[in-house]
Amino acid sequence: MEKLNYDPCITHFSHEHPLEFFNLQDQALNSVLCSGCKLKPSKSIYTCKACNYILHIPCSKI
Ligand SMILES: [Zn+2]
Ligand SMILES: [Zn+2]
């Protein structure tokens, strides 16, 4: 089996909880902003659902 490009779960210095890989629904795209760059999210992001916290995948690698 090929390795996934993205880890299903990461930890990031900017947030105290583990972040889960998630595909956002369309209506959610307009209601949240990436906590890294403050821009609208793309479809695939990392999220902490408990806090409504999201991070772009590229932003998670900085
Ligand atoms: Zn971002
Ligand atoms: Zn959290």
C-alpha cells in the first residue's frame, strides 16, 4: 500500500490539541478562516473540531 500524502492526525505548535485531517463541506468553507494565514480554507484542511480551529495543510507545515 502507498503511504498517504497527509497524516490523518498532527500536532501543531500553534494549537494545544491534536489536529485531524478533514474535508470541509461547501457551506463550512465560508464560515471559518485558517488560523495560520487568516484566509478562507481550501477543501482539505486540518481541524480541531472541539475549538472550531482550522489550518491549511501548507500552513500546518510552517
Ligand atoms: Zn492558511
Ligand atoms: Zn482545540
